[in-house]
Amino acid sequence: MNRQIKRLLEPGARLFFVVLLIFAAVSCYFNLIVGISEAAAVLILFFVYRLITKSRNRELTKYMDQMMTHVDTAAKDNIVNFPLPMAIVRLDTSTILWSNGAFLHITNGREHFFDRHIASIIPGFDVKWMLEGKTECPSVVQLNEGRYRVMGNIIQNDGRGALLGTLVWIDCTEETELRLERALTKPVVSVIMIDNYDEALKNLPDSQKSGILAAVDEHVGNWIANTGGISRKYERDRYLFIFESRWLTKFIEDKFTLLEKVRAVSGAGGVPITISIGIGKDAQELSEGMGFAQLALDMALSRGGDQAVIKNRSGFEFYGGRSKELEKRTKVKSRIMSNALKQLISDSSTVIIMSHKGCDLDSVGSAAGIICIARKLGKSALFVIDMEKTVARPLVTRLQELPQYKEVFIGAQDAMLMADSNTLLVVVDCNRPEIVESESLLDSINKIAVIDHHRRSATYIDKAALNFHEPYASSASELVCELLQYICTPGDVLRYEAEALLSGIVLDTKNFTLHTGVRTFEAAGYLRGAGADTVEVKKLFQADLSSSVARSEIIRAARIVRRNMAVSLVSEEVGRTVAAKAADELLEISGVTASFVMFPSQGQIVLSARSLGDINVQVICEKLGGGGHQLIAGAQLKGVTLDEAVLKLRAAIDIYCEENDIA
């Protein structure tokens, strides 16, 4: 009954005549003759309308017969009496030529939609997929309250050069709802970990420790309340939380408020407590989900913690990550890694070292440290470098003066020829396979060691036999220096090697002003004891007059965006070292906490980004396909103009500010 009333009240000719009859009946109350006259007129109009409609249907049938001359009678009967909703459309104009009653029913139509564009009846629907040779619409079509799979078939030419196609609508509403409900109820596994448990609770009395942990437990409990999930604290600093997938969308929309709430809890010396959340989704089994969650947690920790990372089958998603890293490395790990590296080198026939494209002082310095270790162990070592693109040419030239470095620097092709099944490849100052000096060399060698300090990105070298990855370190040179101390004595280190390592530390710490810890100065002290001359290191950073002028032009072209970020665009190619130094100097401007320098280079746009810590430039550069560190990052944009690259940068900055509630 409700459906009949609904169809009666739908806009159309029938509703029009009903309204007129009601109007005539009301008129009879006031004047019987006028009312009867009106009713008679309405009836006459109705019969005329019926005659016109029948005539139009006959015309339509005749037209369909003309178009379907090549279709046999049985096929015609099957089409006319087909039980599923069906429509015949002209593919070049997407207009409906014929539809059966079932199609009218699902579209709430009163009459046949002759010569109507199908998008006017079903918004957003088109038939291009049929012209591409497909027999089913790529997506489920929502129509009113139902969802339908649409099957299509090209039946014939209408005689005028236009193709005709049949559309059959299969109701899959219940199936779609069940599939959606299954997706929403699929279990998601997450692991929550207190990043700085030992540092935040060090030397505190038990009563204060209990109070801090109780506050963290309360925040975690409130966050997962009302989700209907299962949570357990299975270690002193770890929680297991299993919940339905429907809640993950809410957590993302709320930007994982647990991170901020826990950060408000203070530990020893006022150090804020931070947590990392690893989430595994789209897993086939709970055990696989747990593996995804653990990988996501490892990724979060390798990026400095205080963030949530979601791992699915296609990759990683990152949320948060605003806090500065706290130095929490132990010498135990350095000692273990040094023994492992020593064993790998001893068991190898040759050691090949490689860094990122356009290697800098930190790359060459850390490579020099590995060469020193290999020499101590009686193994030859080679460093893969592109002499045309390196920004550390003065340091490379100095090292080549040493007899031990006469044939050390080689190209990627020569390294491919010299490598064998027992070669060890050591990747320094880089963890992303797509930006190493030679990706083909990386793929061809099975035994790989990675030593890096950059925050890990979604793509990383995952087949390493040794992975010494510490985002809390100032530089790769600092990490290599720690390994060096357990294998070599200061007398084994050449003075130029010590100065190379020290120059890498100076570069990435900006003369020991940014991202330094106790271990940074310990490494510098060791190198100074090995003969490093700070004056010689200073000379490695000297620039000629033209570079200084270019740096001044970059600074002069800078503009302030978002009140505290400086963006400078350079229309002509400049050296990467010049751009990097200009980005550093922009941070010396009052009120500037992050700087970005863009310039064209070899058919692409290069971005150099720097920060004082409040802004995570690594996250911004990742949105542009780059990466790096919280304070130092970069990106290379291919296939875009400088103006387009600037728009992409501004969009990435806006997204970052919105995600982190920055005005």
C-alpha cells in the first residue's frame, strides 16, 4: 500500500490528472454545473493523453523493430519479458531508447524514458566502459536505496552508424551491505608502546613511577573505552589492543588524540612521556595482523617515536611525529653491531660502500670510516661515487692524495663488474633503495649492511643482513665512529679519515648546534684524539665568492608563509651545497622555524628543507616523494615546472599544518 501511494504521488501525468479531479470535486461544492464541466474537461483530456501515449508507444515499438531487424523473434521476446531491470541505450549519445517495467520500477519512473540521457536519471552514470570492451560496470551503482551491479552487452548497429547496448541491473544491495559490514567488523591489531620508559622513570621513587604509569594507563583505557575491543598490558611498557576496523576511521579523524594526551604526562626532570602506536590492518589472520602491527611499531620507533603508523598490504601510513627525538642509544647496541659488522667484513671477499645520489660530507666521511675498518681487518674496500654530482669533491680530492685511497673511488658500472657472490655492500647515510647511487648494484648483491641516521620512510632497504639504524644519532659519521672505536685504535685511523668523519658530524649538526647529544661530543672527542684538525675541517666548508653571492640572492628571494616558514624560489640552477647553506642561513632570520629552497637541476626541481625542530620537514618532504630527517630533509620533483612544484610544496605545508593544528 505504501509503495502504491508513493508511486501515485510521484511527479507525472497521473498525479496531474488526480489533482485536477480533486479541484473539480471541490468546485462542485460551490457550483455544481462548473464542477461537472471541469470534471468532464479533465476526463476528455485524460482520454486524449491516453490516446497520445498509446500512439507514442506504437511509434517506439516500430522504431525498436526497425533497429532490431537482425534480432530474431525469440530474442525480442526474451528482451521484452526479461525479469531483471533492463534498458537499451545508444552508446554514442548515452540516451535511453527502451526500458522494461522492472527498470521503471527501480528508477521510480512513470513512463518509458525514451530519448532521455541516462545520467539525467542516474546521476554520474555513463556507458564508456562498454565502449572499452568491458561487460560489467567497474563500480557498484547506487540507485535510490539500492545498490546494483550493471552488466552490459553491445547488441548491434542501429543502421545509422550508432551502436546499441543492453544494460541489465542486478540487485546486490544485501551483498554489498554484508561485505561492508564484514569490512567494518574485521579485527585490527595494534601495539602501543611507551617510547622513553627508561629515560622518563630513571631514578624516580616507586611511588612516582606508579603515579606516572597509572596516568598513562588511564589515558590508554579512556582512549579504547566504548570500542568493544580487547586490550591487555603484556609488558611493562607495551599494550596489545584488538578492535573492529570501524573504529580505525574514527581514530584517524581524531588524529590519534592518545598521542597528545600521553604527551601531557611528565616523567623524570619534566621529560614528557611519548608513545608509539603500531597498527596492522587488512590481514588475513590475527597472527599476520600482529606481524603487521609489529612492523608498524618498528617503523614508528625508527622515525623517532611519538606517532602512529598503520601497516597494510600496500605500505605504511603515518600520523603524528611532532616531538623531537631524545637520545636513548646504548653502547651495548653499538658494541653488538660492531661485532656483527666485523664478522660480515671478515667473511667477505670485497667490501663495496655506497651512499645516496649526490653524496655529501657525511656520506664520504662515514664511508672513510668503513674503509678504515676494512683495512684493519685486511680487506679491500671501494666507494661507489659519481664524481660529477658529488657535493663533497674537496674532501674526496684530499682523500685521493693518500696512497691507501688511490683506487678506492669507482663508478657504479665498475663496481658491478668487480662484485661477486661473496661481496658485502655497505650502504651509509641512506636507507631508501630508490635514492642510492646505483639501485641496480643494490639489487645484484645479496649481502647488505645499512648504517643510517635518517628517519625511515615507507620504502626502505628491507633485505639487510645488518641494519644499524638510529634516528637519534646526529649523523651517519657519528654511528660509524662508534663502530670504529670497538674495532680500531686511534692509531689505526688516518688523520684525513678522522677529519672526514668529523666533517660529516659538523655538517649534519650545523657546527654542533642542532641535533647533538652526549654521544655526538664523545665521537668528536675520539676523532680529535685520532688527529683530526678542526681548522682543516673548517676549510672543507669554505665557498668561493660566486657561491656566496648566489647564497645571498637565494636569501633575498625568500618569502614568509604561515608566519614562520621561509620559502625561496630560484629560477636558475645553483649548486646543492649553495642551496643547503642558504636554507641553513634562512633559519637565522628572527621568527623563522623552517626554511625551504627550491631550484631547477638537470630537468627536475630540487627541494632543500631545514628546521629548528618545531616543524618536521621530513613529513612535509615525504608528501613530495622525498624524505630525510626531522631537521634536515629534501625532495626531487620530476616532470613539473618550478611554479607547479611551488604549488605542491604549499599544499604539502598546508596539509601538515592542518594535521598538526598549526595556524
